[in-house]
Amino acid sequence: MERMLGAELTAHLGYEEGKDAPPGRPNQRNGTSAKRLKGQDGETAISVPRDRDGSFEPELIKKGQTWIDGMDDKIIGLYAAGLTVRDIRAHLEDVYGLQVSPDLISRVTDAVLDEVREWQSRALDRMYPIVIFDALRVKIRDADSPMVKNKAVYVALGVSRDGVREVLGLWIAENEGAKFWLSVMNELKNRGVQDILIAVVDGLKGFPDAITAAFPDAAVQTCIVHLVRHSLNFCAWKDRKAVAADLRLIYGAPTADLAAAELDAFEEKWAGKYASIAPAWRRAWQEVIPFFAFDPAIRKIVYTTNAIESLNRVIRKSIKTRGSFPTEEAATKLIYLAIRNFEKGGRNVREWFAARNQFAIMFDERFNA
């Protein structure tokens, strides 16, 4: 390592060690500085060569670097798995015999924030056939008080023209509303999105209006899975299977008119026992009925929402060990790393070929542009 650093300095200065500097090059070697590096084999001391004017920036061991052997990646991997700073310290000491400070671990994981900022501002595709918007709750300590607040983390999962799942971004907010959602939509537009064919939402307040304000041609569809799940929350356990079967007759109907008839039949059957279910479907009906215009190939993707459910599972697995986060940045780091792990898995939507053909016919110029 010291020989390689010496070779780097030779390349920087332009002459070999032990020889005179070429005319016109006043910069020269200036001894060494001691540096201790931590790695999976423990600590080691090295001598880093210096130059007189301080312009030498080694690539092998960068200034400020204290780890080797990919230890930074190990720390970030442990952090992504949901381990706290205290857990990471204990793990490094038990496995590698290294004693590290909480501050050093925080500095290593804080480097992820630069990656998050780059990821959150990257350019996006011009058009997404499907974008699923969802939210989950995370406990975060308030910046202006010692209170811990239940804040919402919003995630947008897009399906590209080629059927590739891509998380478009994440946003943390205490309260959602039309103004907040419009800012999210405008951010997506500023990053290159010009059209969304189908936007799937979960009854988020003010969201449909914000979507149509930014993307007037988008079809806004209520997430059927969430609507069914919300309905079953009102049911006694012994009735859930029967209620779910009758709800399936509604969203499985071939047309919107037949679905409305099935909803009437459901209300007549269950209103006496569960009076709140049918009205909840009627309130969301304008965002339910776009579903019935789609071919079964598209319906399957919109209905099952397997992608967003699997993403949420990955995120919840990472955050479940945390009682709360000290800052929004801490929550953002961990959730982003969970998203990064999610996207390393299979990203292609199953049976996309049939759905793509349907999109090409139904949306023609918008899909094929």
C-alpha cells in the first residue's frame, strides 16, 4: 500500500524518488504522515507520502479515509438491515475486534445522503403506463420539540414502458393535502415525466385533484387491494371470508354497470350488519370505475399491487427494529437503502407482454410516442 501511494506521488510530481525535480517544478516530496486504517483484519499503521504544497490527493487511500477492505460497505449494509449505531459498534467489535466511535459510523452512513439527493433529482422517463402512490407511517422526532411524531413516508413506484419497476422518489410529510401532492407532481414533471396513463392511489386526501392538475389525461384509480382491506377491517373474523367473496363480485365484474349492480346487492345483503362498507365504496366510486375499462391483463397489475406490497415489506423489515428516528434524514437514509435493496431484486413486471399490447391499443399515441 505504501509502495502504491509512493507511485501515485511520483506520477503527481513527475519525477522518481531520489532524483532532482525537473526545472520549473518547485513542488517536491515532503516526508510522510502516519495514518491508522481499520479493516476486517484489525488496525494497521501506514506512512502516507506528502508533497510540499499539499496538492497531492491519493486515490488508493483518500484524505480522511479510515477504513479499508470495503468496511464502509459493511457498515452501510448493517445499517440497511436495520441495525442501530450501537448494534453496529457491537458487531464490529465482536467480529473484527474493532472499537469505533458512534460519530465515525454516523459519518459513514451520512455519505448515503449525497447518493439520496442525486437519486431524488435524477431524470425520469417521459411516460409511465402505471404509477402507484402509497404511504406508510414512521415515528420521527420533531426538529422543534422533543416530541416523537407519526409522519408519513410517501413512495411513488412507476412501471416503465418496458415493464420495469422503478421507485421514482420518496417524500416525508407530517400531513398530506392537495398542496403537498401538487408539489410532488410538479417535481416529477420537472424531472421529465410528461404523462402518466394510470395513477393508482389509496384514498389520499387531495391526491386525485393534484394528479389531474399536473397530468390532465391521467386515469386516477383507487387501489382495490386497500379498499378491500379497509372494508374487511369492519368485519367480524367469522364473516371475513364471505364478505371478501361478495366484494370480489364487485371488482371482478366485467363492466362498471354490472359492478354497480353487484354493489347494490352487497349493500342489501350486508347493510344490516356492516352498514359502513357499501358507502365507503360509493364515496370512492369515481376512482373505482376506471378499473372496469381495462383489459384483464391490465386489471391484474393494477389490482394486485404486488410490487408496492413487496416494497413496503422490505421497508418495514428495515425499520421495525427502530422505535423512532432522531431526524427525517436518519429515516430517509434507512428507507432509501431499503429501496436500493428492493431494486436489486427482480424489477420486471410478470406477464407484461400482454399488458403492454393492451396499453398500446387503448392509449395508442400516448403509449407509443
